[in-house]
Amino acid sequence: MQMTFKTFVSCLLCLALLLVSGCGGQDRTTSSTTAISALTAAERAAADKLIAEHGKDAMIHYLDRYLVYEAHGGVIETQEMVLKHINYFVSQGTDVNARGTDGPGMTPLHWAARIGDIESAKILVSQGANVNAMVDHPQALSGTPLVFAILEGSIEVVKFLVSHGADANVKVRHPNGSGESTPLAIAREMLDSLPGETTAPPNLPKEMLERMNRIKTNLPEIVEFLSGRK
């Protein structure tokens, strides 16, 4: 049976919030003047080991590991940690368009958009990250970084990507697998489908509920912005 979009959004959001809850539950966008901390000696050694093992694909291996697999064991990098690692990997010449080898094959920019990390997105795009890179997997989340930013409810990342050439009218696989959709259509459906405080899944942690409400609050502005790009 094909799940409804409302059910899909509720399940997706709960999973997404679980994966990013280690980022503190706060708004993870930062100002454009954010100072990027340097890696510690131990962190740099670990990053260099990834580069030695994976070469130009080291950055995506780092993101796939710490934003997905480690999260299931309760270990996840903070937004600040992700930012300074991306900055370091870029400085070492790793591939900003490399794709993960598991799941849908996300790029670093997909990950930055997925966690609403505007500073990492800026670094990646400045180094040639493809703002229209597509992931299309029948059993996983599909779309461009713009779609991932919409699902996170990050208006800042949405505006940044569109201002740097992201196609606001691109055809993507609908999140529930039912044919094609567009970023605007997905944003509109999310706005209509996200549960409110009285209809949220039972026993949803307070931090996740607050995050969900912030995403829902940002969606009208995202819809309005994308509507002007048709």
C-alpha cells in the first residue's frame, strides 16, 4: 500500500530530527561572518587518515559516516564540527561533488542542505559544488540539494541555492515514490501535511516537536519565495 504524503512527512521528519538532534535542536543556520575553528591535532589526524584511505572521496565518507551511521549509535557531529571538517577537506582538495557509496548517493551539498548548514553550503558552492546534483533512489530520499533544504525548512539555504543557480522547477521523484513532483509542490504539500502540536506523533520529544514547529513556521516563506520563481 502506498503511504500518504502526510504519513510520509511525519515519518521522514521524525527520522530526520533524530539524525540531527545532536546538533542541539537549535536553528543551525549561522551568520555569514561565522569564524571557522581549526581542527584539533587529533581531529586533523583522523581527517588525514580518511584522505589517505579514500583520497578525493574523503569528505563524503566523513559525512556519510558521522551524519548517518554513527547517529544510530548516539554519536553525531555538531554543526560546528561538520563545518570545520568540510572547510578542512576542501582545503585539502577533496571532491566537493563526490557521491556517497551507500543509499541514494548524496553529495556534500545535499548533506549541508539536509541539516540546514548555510556556511558549509557557501564553502561547497564557492568550490564548484553542483547545486543541481540529483539523487534518485526508489527506496530513499531523492532530489536536488534544494529539495533537501526544503525538507529541512531552511529558508536561508533555499534562497542561497536558488541565487546560485538551483533549478526551482526541476522535476524530481515525489518523496513518497508516486511519480514526479517539483520543489514548490513538495513545499506546499509539506505545509499542508506537517502535523501541528495537537496532531504530532505521540511521545515525540520536546526538542523534536520544537524543531518540527520551526520547520512548519518557515515553510510559508519558502512557498512564497519559490512561487515567484515559476
